[in-house]
Amino acid sequence: MKRLFPILSVLTAGLLAYALYQALVVAPTERTMGDVQRIFYYHVPSAWTAFLLFTANLVASVVYLIRRNPKADALAVVCAEVGVVFCTVVLVTGPIWARPVWGIWWTWDVRLTTTLVLWLIYVSYLVLRRFSDSAQTPMLAAVLAIFGALDVPLVYFSIWFFRTQHPQPVIGGGGSLDPRMWHVLLINWLAFSCFAFLVCWSRYRLEKLQREVDAAHALRSLTESSGRTR
């Protein structure tokens, strides 16, 4: 597996470069918004990748609550961390795109607001994991992750159920997308997903190593304490 990681890294780097070329050069220019619309090829794949990672966090959290599996807990932490990064990209690229198109950086649109709430929930999750040393922390974090995951479908379907600043969905009724744009969008999503997978893989290995070190330190401290007691 260690030999596979460098190979996948090179392939992913090539895919990211190809996706960048497709987004900036190959994709047709949108008639109304112009070149600023090309942010779309980073904004949307980042959102979809964040949703995938938060869903993986949900599944891992449920598995942990049922089986108390430490590997599932470690995977939940990793997916939340990387998911927050991609969600941050969504919140940054959104206003950059909105400013020339809507004339404002931010509005309390339903989708924007629910996305911000989603980001805050998972940031709270990471803060809890970082600063709480209680034995109950993994269980509390898993419950918080399940609560946060409930916001994912609300973010996604908000433009179906509410009147928002966002355009109509391109998946399903109400919207359309040039087939060439679809092609570029899916290439970028594939590239982002591969990159997220590699980051999660690397981060998971580090998380397992950190937990092994912490367990060794705890065992050493317990042994030293027992020795002093005798």
C-alpha cells in the first residue's frame, strides 16, 4: 500500500492539472456571466466532495456508536477535517463568484446560510475533538456528527424547496447545462475526489500513529505511577 500512494499521487496531480486546463481553456465561456463563471468548476465539485466526506463521517460515526470501533472513530475525524477544508473552499469561492454576478459578496440566502451552518457544526466537531480529553468525547462527537449530517440534504435540496438567489438546479428539473460544461464539471469532481481520498488516506495513517503514541505514553505513565506507588 505504501508503494501505491506515490503512484496515485502522481496520477492525481496529473488529473488535477488536466482538470484545470479543461476548466480554464476547454470549457465554453458562459454567455451571461463570462469567464467568472469558471469558478463553477471549483465551487460545485468542492461542495460535492465535502458532502461525500461528511456522509463518510456520518457512516463512520454510526459504526462507532454501534461497535465502539476506534478505527471508525479515527476515520470519522479524518473525514470531518478534510470535509471542513472543502466546505471552506465552497464558502470562499461562492462570494468571489457572487460579487460580480449578484453585486454583493454575501446574502442570507437559504443555501448560503445552511452551508455556513454546516461548516460551523463541523468546525465545532473538530474543536470538541481537539480540546476535550474526556472518555466520552468520541461518543459526543459522533452524536454531533449525526446532527450535522442532517444539514447536508437541506443544503443540497434548498434550491428546490425555497426561493433563493442561486440558479435552478442543473440536476433534475428547472435548469440545464451545456454537455461540454458537464464534461468539465465531472472531470474536476473526479480530480477533487481523488485528491480528497489521498489526503484522507495520509491523514488516517497519521491519526492511527498519533493514537498509538498516545496509548504508549498513557501506558508508560500508568506503569511509572504504579512503580512509585509500590
